Amino acid sequence: MIEYTLLAGLLFGLYFSLVGLGLNLIFGVMRIVNLAHGDFLMLGAFFAYWLFHLLGPNPLISLFLAFLLFALIAYPLYFLLVPRLLSARDPEMLSIILFFGLSQVLEALAVIGFGTSERSLPGQLLGHGPVQILGQNFPAAWATSGIASALAVVFVYFYLYRTRLGYLTRAVMVHHEEAVSTGINVHRVSAIAFGIGLALAAVAGVFAPFMLGSITPAMGIDITITSFAVIVVGSLGNPLGTVLGGIIYGISLMMMQTYLSSWANLLPYLLLIGILLVRPSGLLGRQVRRA
Amino acid sequence: MPKALRHVLFTLVPVVVAFALLPSVYSNQLLLFNFVIYLALTQGFNIIYGFTGYLPFGYVGFFGAGAYGFALAVMHLHFPPLAALGVGAVAAVLLGLVLTPLLRLSGAYFAIANLAASQAVFLIVSNPNLTAITKGPYGISLSGVFSPGFTYGVAVAILAATLGLVIYLRNSRFGLALQAIREDAISAGMAGINVVLSRTIAWLLSALVAGLVGGVFAWYISVFYPETVFDLGVSIFAIVFALFGGTATILGPILGVIILYGIYNVIGISTPQYFQLIYGVLIVGLVLFLPEGLVSIFKRRGIDVP
């Protein structure tokens, strides 16, 4: 029982790392709060659903299409919204409201396009039969999603620490003004990070029908809060921290569901408040939070 | 004429008189009641956000606490409604006290933690394990105290008191101190303002307003579910209405409620998805082009807005 809980928690934890990763990247680079994060994930889920019913590709193919499509949409969206926002008096606060407005637009568009009913995709799409890990049986969809999420995290790590653009991105994360003064094209670097962030949300959305149950246009806000819990437990602006946060979150969620099921949905909120009060910079945070 | 008196004459008096007289010429009292509720809630939000700069995304938590405080006092303690309203207000203030440590956080951290706190309270109240106390997810029915006419009057009285409080903050040293803390807490502390105490008072006042409004809401509709009174939409309406009009003023939130809630009632109920779309676009446009709200149009021309 306990082995099963821990391993399932690990698989879900890897998936939750992917769910939080895009939000963390955007906050880390631009210091803005993307409250529409969950809605981009929802759109990714509906994109996979729609593509499956149109052409019937494997979700693992939809994944790459979703990544490309959302990155391409996000790039111009950045220039439409963010530079003007950053010039305001208190961008961090206003970003919450701005992206809340955007989340309303996205949810309304999803309702207009797909209706309010719940949709789902068959789990067999990601492999047949149970998969055995250390003597425990899991649905194949869980294992596939967990592994794909781990690969996505490795991709972001590789981007940030092994490419020139990632090097510049980390420079903007550390100090925005200094990055500007050394001649980095901050808006271009940020726009690419914004694109990757939204594209990662969409990729997480492709797995949502298998990991989170059925999808609806209204699912966004809950996912946004879960993502916040994950990245705050880790630490803001640190992709490795998000993995730690995701795994802690996944394992605690599975523990709660196994041993205390009726209170399990309280967990993300309590974890979030607790960590914020005790250690606002997150478990792996080094810098002091900007007060 | 002193400024405070002018503010009372130009904002409090017309709004309160209008909403006191409207039910005799317009028959949809529920709609008017909802306007009164949002006018008061938006001003309550204005106290904490406009004057201290903390964005309480989970403001609805106090509204829900007020509604449940009222309902539980009527159901279990058999209090008369007005006393139960007091219990609702106390419940909201107590929740505010419990959440006071959140004020140590700032910016987005506070907003998110507060949102999480309100959802946590909702999940506790609606938990099936607590059905014996809160009726869990099955909702509350208080048909015994239902009296819409009288309740409407109480709601208008709460609105008047809230407007009075905001006018006081707008014209007093205390309100000025709060705004100084919002701009720069360290300098305000150096100038001799007790930063922690002042913003805790503002926070609890704001919770008190939402608790009273939640209690009178529960009394008026008398049958409700946890989702009704902990609906995140209530926080968001209050936030958007206040920002649309312009915070830290008295007129701004009033304008915001009358314009936006008016639009909501014209198109939002028949075709909610199109309303949501327009609403979202309006919010995005507002933040990008008019981040200080509607009243900033007048302020830029040097007109003193109450």
C-alpha cells in the first residue's frame, strides 16, 4: 500500500512539476503573475481533444503540435501585453488583474467553442494495460505522462543551462536592469521565455485528460492555484525547485487521498499558506524575497 | 464647507437616498439588493486595497464567514436575526485575525495566499464530515427569518455606514497614514506611524464590512449553498468594480459598480459567455490604458474627485 502510494505520488509529482514549470519560468524572468496559466493548460487539453477527434493522432504527436502552436501564439501576445504592463507603477500587482482578465477571455472563448460539458479521452491512447514498476501496477497513461513530464523538465534545464539563450534568460532572471545595461535584448529573451512558459502549460494540458480526469473550460483557476502551490513549495524562478515542489505535492496528495480522502482537496491550499508563512522563498530558495 | 461634509453630500447622501427610495418605483427588489451588496463590498475591498495596497483575492472568504456566522447563529443558537448579524460580523473579524499573519507577505504572495485561505475555508465549511454543524455541501435554509423588505433596509444602512467609514478614511489622519504605508512602509514607520497596528486595523475593518454584508445577504436570500457565498466571482467582481472606477476614492468604486454591474445585468445573465468575453477584454484594456481607474480621467484635469 505505502509503496503504491509513494510511486503513484512520484508519477503525479513529475506531472505536477510540468504543470508548474511554465508559470515558474514566466514569474522568474518577467516578475509577472500569469493568472491565466491554468487556462492555457485548459486550452492545450482542448486542443489535444479537438485534434484527436479531427485526425485521431496519438497524444504524443499532439504534444509537439501544441508546443509549437502555443509558442507561436505567445510570442506576439507578449509584445501586445507585457511591455506596456511593465511600464506601469506596480507591474506585479497589475499583472494579477491583467492576466485574470485574459483568463476570463480564454474561458469564454473555450465555452463558445466547445460548450460547458465535460470531455475526456480514453486512457488506452497512452499505452495498453497496466505497467509494472517495482512490483506495483499502474495505468500505462500515468507512467507515460510521468516520463514525458520528466523529459520536459530536462528540456527546460538544458535550455537554461546549456544554451546561449538560456544563459541570457538567467541573466534577466537575476537582475533585470543589469541585463538591459549589458546590451541584452531583454524583450526578445523575455518573449521567448513567455512562449516556452505558455507552450509548457499547453503540453501539460495534453496530458490533463489522463492525469486530472475530464476537462472543462472552467478548470483553469484550480490548476492555477495548484501550480502556485507547486512552485511556491519549490522556489520561485528555479526549475529544479519546481521538480522538488511537484514531487512533494504529488506524494502528499496521494497520501491524503489514501489515508484521509475526504480532506484531500484542502491540501494544496494548506501547503501553500504554510510554506508562504514559514519559508516565503521556498525550500530551495537562496535569495531573500523582495518585500 | 469642509471637504468631508462635501464628500458626504455628494456621494453618501445621493446613493443612500436613491437606494432607499428606488424599491417604491422599481419592483425588482432582488436586483436593487444585489447592487447595494456590491456597493458595500466594493467599498470594503477599497478599504484594504485602496488605502493599504494589499490585494485580497480571497476577500469572499469574509463574505462567506459572515453568511455562515449568521446562519449558524440562527440555526443552532436560535438568535434573533439582528443579533445573528452581529455573530456573522464577529465570525468575519475572527477569520481576519486568524489571517493577520498573511499581512507579512507582500504583493503577489499575499494575493495568492489569501486566495488559498478563502478556498480552504470554503472546503472546510462544505466538507461532508461537518454536515451536523454546517450542513456541509447541502446548503442552508433559514426560511424562518425571511423578511426581504426589512432586510433590504438593513443592507442600505450597512452601505451608509460603510460609505461613512470610507469618507472618514479619505479625510482623516488615519487614512493618510494608511496611504503613506502603502507608498513606502519604511518611511511611514520613520515618520512615527505604527505600521503593523494601522494596517491590521484596516484589514479587520475591511473584514468587518464583508462579514456584515455576508450576514445580511444570508438573511435576505435565506436559502443558499456554500458555493454561493464562497464564490470566487464575488471577490473578483468587487476587485474589478473598484479598480475600474478607481481605488482610494469614494466615487470610483460607486461608478464601477453602477456601470459594470449594470452591464452584467443587461447581458451577463442571458449570455454569460459573451459577457465574460467582454468583461475580460475590458479588464485587460483597463490595466493597459487606464491603470488608475475611471476617476483618473477627471484627476488628470485637476478636478478633485471625492
